[in-house]
Amino acid sequence: MDHYEIWCNLKDSHRDLEFASNVRDYLGQLKEQGKIADYRLTRRKLGFGPAELGEFNISIAVKNLAQLDEAFDVVASRSGEIERLHAMVYGMVTDFRSALYRDFPDPQRTKSQQGSGT
């Protein structure tokens, strides 16, 4: 699995439950369409964590980069219901940060490749 990680803050922290609902609607639609494998929304607890990463973390799991690319293609169309749902999430956030991670060790890696590091 590959994991597209998003960290952000909200423009208005009083709308946190609305944000959670919007994320569920948006990413739930992508999941139903098979464009992502799964997702999870978490919130920093007790203020622990680096401030530059933001209070909220959205972790989007995809089977591979091809599936992630398909999801981006759907969202990049900027049309229809998916655009409306995306705008409802993106319009609430500030301080957006993202990264791409993978499960490790990679399932295709063999023990004979120990120490290669990448």
C-alpha cells in the first residue's frame, strides 16, 4: 500500500465536526468508486506533535501509484459531484502539507536485498 498523507489546520476550528463530515462524504465517494482503498481522519491529541504539520491528518491508502493517479484524475476534472465534495473540504483548510509514504518493507523486497536502503 501507498499512503498519501495530508496535514492541515482548519480556517475555523469551531467547524471541526462539519469538516469531519465533509471528509467522510468526499473520500467515501472516492472509496465507493474504487479510486482509493481506504482513508482515515485523525486529530492531534493534547497538542502533541510538530506545529508545522497541522492539527488534522488525513491518511489516504491506495493499492499502488496507478490507483492514486486515477484518484487524482477524477479530482482534477474539477467537475460534477466530486468537485463539489472536494471544494467543501479544501475550502475549510489552511496550512496544507502532504507527503507520500509506502508500507515497509516492500512486499517485493527479498532478504537478499538487505542494506540497499531504498
